[in-house]
Amino acid sequence: MSMYSLKAILSTFSKEDGTKRTIFNLGAIGGISSKAVILFFFAMPFIEYALIFNPYVFNALGIAQCIVLYIVLLSTVMIAIFFISWKIKQSVIKKITPSWNKYFENIDLKMLLSSGRTPYSQFFDFYSKGLKEDKSESQLHSYLLESFKIMEEENKELIEAMIKDNKFH
């Protein structure tokens, strides 16, 4: 298992300005860049259009069947995009978790990346502030450790409820 730098870990799930990525970036840890994945996603409907509405298929099926086939396959493309995005997210989390645990031992990465309300929901706000201050990697690490303490203090009621429900640490 490779040990990744803090900046490489953070760049897998956040943009340059510190906001959360919709499509996680494997490029930072030796995989496919999120820009290539997004380009592929944008190209999929056009590729499908070229495959269905070419003269050979169009003459064989007719306009009505081509339109219906395009709509049906477009819904399949949307499902594929969702599945690929989910798989990329799972792959990123699996690869960076050991390195994350070396930097932030008691902070659950899945909880941090969750879309729901967690004690760490404000992480990307703190991280954006840290990036604007142009900190070195060690300064950023210290700043984020302090930020996690602040977030846990602000959300102690939520943490207590999660502890009672056995969903925290």
C-alpha cells in the first residue's frame, strides 16, 4: 500500500479551491484523472447518437424506433455514469484510507465525505480557508487537526447521539 502525501489525498476529493468534487480524482494517486472521466461522460450521449442515427441503423429501424432506442439507451448511459462515479469514489476511498489514517487517526474519512449531516460537515469550509492562507503541508496538517477539534466541539450533541447509536469512532 502506497503512502500518499496530505495534498495528494486532499486533491482526490477536493478541487483547487477546497470545494468537494462531484467526481473524485484518481489522477492524484496514480489513476485516471477526473477530467478524463468527465470528458468521457460528456462524450457518451454523442457516441450513442452516432451509433444509432448512422445511415445503416437509421434505414433499418426508421425514425420512431431510433428515437425510442436512443431514449432507452440514454437512460442506460445515465445509470452507467452513476455506477462509474460510485465505483471511482469507492476506489479512491479504499486507496487513500491507510494514508488518511496516518495523518488523522481518529477521523473517519467516510464520515467526512458523506453528503449527510456529520460532525465534519464544515470540513470543506475550513479546508478552503486553509488553502487561501497558502500553508505548507505541515502547517495545513496542523490547521486541519485544529479544525477537526473545533468541528467536534461545535457538534458535540451530534457526536453524543452518534456514540449512543454506536456510529462514531
